[in-house]
Amino acid sequence: MNNAIRLFAITVAVMIGASAPLGAAEKHSKDECSGTIRKGEMTCEEAVGYFLNVVDPALRRAVQDPRTPAGISNRLRSLYRELVKNETFIQPLSHYIDYGQASHRLAFRAFDETGSKTVIVISMPQIRDDLAKNESFDFAAAIVVAHERGHQEEQGLTAPEDLPKFEAVVSAITVKEMIRPLLGQVALPKFLTQLSEKFAEFGDNPQDPRWVELFSPKVAGKEIASAK
């Protein structure tokens, strides 16, 4: 995968569910199935199976759960419509996504060969390691997906050239519309609750330099690694 695509690595994580466009997504990057399988990683067949049998059902349950905030469910529904129409694609990744030396990432957003359609690339081994054991897996996965939808929504409103600032804006939306409405109702993973706490510490201001700095590659790796 080239460096330009890797620049779309996100800080909070990302993941989505729907089975219709999987074929297109797999075709999008056949080369991902080549190479050595490291400890804990999957074959491509295992990754697709994990997505279809574990991740996708979790997202569907979250959409139907009355506790799920509108900020999550509305974004998932609109994204699902795009998946059905092949306007957005999903690539279940069989290996870990290296992101610096401090941590891995759950997923990142890239584009297809035309540069016009979003491809959401999700590391199935990382989803399994970081989220699957959480008692609120459905909500955690849904937040991750809706967060990525937020990236798509803000793409035309916030210039992504400065990626930390772009991520800071999207993460602020994620905190206010997705994470906080669930606090006190479900036990979310630590890295999500810590994100909310950090935002509050900085006055809920997405332009606060201290908040933006959290999403620089060097700092983000340390923050996520320490939250696991």
C-alpha cells in the first residue's frame, strides 16, 4: 500500500458492516493477500469471514438498539445505503496496520482507483484484539464506523491538508454525538472514554492546540497505546 493512502490512517479507529460490496472491495486491492502472515494475523478468507460473521452482525444490532444515539445510527444507515449502491467499499484487512512504533490502527480510509469512491480498510485482527472482548462490542464497533462516516461528511467542509486539525474536528463530533450519549449506559472501551475526558479537559474546543496535538502521528500512537 502506498504512502499516500497510509496518510489517511485515523486516530480513533474505523470499521463498517454490510455484505453487498465486499466483492468490489476485495477486487480493489488483491495485493493485500500477499506476503507473510505474522503472529495473530489472518488469511484473507478468515478476515472476510470475521467481518461477515462477527463485525457486520454487531453493527446491525447496534442500529436496532434503542440506546444507540442518532449520531451513530443515522450515519450507519446512510453509509449502508452507499454500500448497497457500490458508492463506498469495504476492505476487511487480514493483517495489522502498522502506524509508527507505538501502536497499530484499527482502520483507515482510502480511495478506489478512480479517486472518487471511499474504501474503508479495516484490520480484522486489530478489531478482534482491541474491541471484540469488550462487553459493549456492538456500540464500540458502531462508533468506529460512524466516526469514519464523519470523515466523509467533513471532507467537503474541512480542508484535510492538515490531517491533525482535520482529525481533531471529526473526533470532536465523535465525542459529542456518539460517545457521550452512551456514557453511563454501556461500558465503552477505555480509549473512547479517555477521548471524551481529554476533550472536556480542553474545554470541548476542537481548535484548542492541545486537542489538535493529540492527533499528530507521534502523540496519537502513544495515547492509543497507553489506553489499551
